[in-house]
Amino acid sequence: IKKSTKRLKERLDKVSDISVKLRLVSELVSHAQALIHRISKIDSLNRRKRDPVCAAVVYMACRDHKVPRTLDEVTEQVHGLLKRDVGRTFLLITKEFQAQSAKAARPRPGPGRGPGAAGAAMQGGVVASSPAAASGEGS
């Protein structure tokens, strides 16, 4: 078994264990496991320790599903884990997911989207869609 596959399985099992201890519904567990799969594809997150990542993912899934669980409640389910570590990992995961979303939302240059396309929309230094350009003012 590849090391990455073994790590993924361990994390999925840990998420299930934490979820059982917190008595979470199956949809929430599935969401947490989907987040673990997403994390496994991000190298900077995949190298982090298992317990803080799993606890942070369960906490994140609880927030996404509006299930009231505190960081303390989630952290208490893993022996020897510090709330500070889970909180930091949660913030790191959140930032990484936001960065990936922003990267995916950026338009890619293609036909009609290059630097010349923006110039075509401008008339004399004024953007054509501005109120001043539409009414003919400012010229």
C-alpha cells in the first residue's frame, strides 16, 4: 500500500472515530470525509499531523452543517490534543481552501480574454460602461 493511501485511510478512520464519539449524523461524517479527501490533494496540508487535521475537519464540517459543537468539544475527543493546535490547523485549512477557491475563480487567459480585450472596452481612457461614458460627459 502506498504511503499516501495509508495516510488517507488513517485520517478517514480517525474522522469516523471522532464523529462517533460526538454522535454526529452520517451526512456530516460524509462531508468531513470529503474534506479529508480534498486535503489529501493539497501537499502543504497533507504533510501535517493526523490528529489536529482530523479534529479541525470535524469542527469545520460541524460549522458547515450548523451543528453546534465547540472547538473544546471536538478537541476533547482526541487524547493529548491541544485546542491551540486544532485552532491553528483549522485556520490553515480555511486559508488554503480560500486560496484554492480564489485560484479556481480567476479567469484564465484565452481568446478574447487577454490584455488586448480590456483595451477594446475603453474609449479615450474612460471605461465604456461607466455613466460618464454612456452619457458622453467628460469628453
